[in-house]
Amino acid sequence: MRRIIVFAILVMLMLPASLLFSSQYNLVAELFKWTSGCGWCTSAQVGLTELYNNHPNVIPIGLYTSGSLNTPFASQRDNFYGVGGVPHCQFGGEYSQVGGSASGSTYNQYLTVYNNYINYESPLEITMGFGISGTQAMIQAMVLQTEDITDTDLSIYYVITVHDGDGSHNYRSVIA
């Protein structure tokens, strides 16, 4: 059973990591991959799922660079980061890890990146509200600035994702 979940990426995707300091730091990890036929992509997906399972403040997002699940948003993110090969995992909008393994998992590679980011504190606290009424989703974000920020080009993005409802993994794929 698949269900659609609205997932807020308080991104931080467009902010440099130096601005991503607040109470609980959540690390957004965007994984660019092919729809099928990419064993390296599977190992990256497994690694990112393991990272999330062990560290729930990781926000894993899957973006397909080809096939029927490719979306305009995924293509825009792909172009923004200059993805030249898959799998390509973009952490915090700043650091990229390209490649996987022929078998197994990229967990240890991703854990190293996670450990470099996790002690950051964000200058923002964000409280989210979400509801569904009929066929409409309502999302509200309350942003509190807790420290000085000099950047004026800040953005919050909301992304609609698909989550496998069987509980086998906590990986989300962008569909809109």
C-alpha cells in the first residue's frame, strides 16, 4: 500500500550550511538516482535508509533522474547541483557524495558526512502545521529567528513525496 505524504523540507536546500544552525539540526539528504537498473543506486538508497533509521533527524529525499518518476522538481534540483552521475547524494544543500557500491550499503560513507554536520546549531526554529481537507493539503510554517542571519535570500520548500506504507524503509521519493 502506498500513500502520499506531504513532507516539508525546510530548506535549508537553498541555504549554505553556515546558515543552518538552530536548536535541533535536521540534515536534508537528497539522493539522485535512476528509476531502475542501477545497483549502485540501490546501495545508496540502503545506506540512506540505514542513516535515517539510526539518526531520525536525517530527512531522506529520493529524486529520480530518469523514468516515469522523474518530475520537474527533480530535474530542477538535478540541474541546480550539477548532478553528473548517479547515485549522487547532496547533504545539507552543500556537500555531495557521488557513487555507491556494487553491493551492500553506503551507510559508512554517509555516516561520516552526518557526523560532520550534526553538531551545527541553526539560527531558526521552525514549527510546522499540516492538515488535509478533501483533496487539499494545508501547510503552515512558523519561523522564529533565534540568532543573527545576514542572508536575505531564504526559502522554505514543501515537497510532496511517496512513502512505502509497508514499513520496510523510511525512504521518500519526490512526486511533485
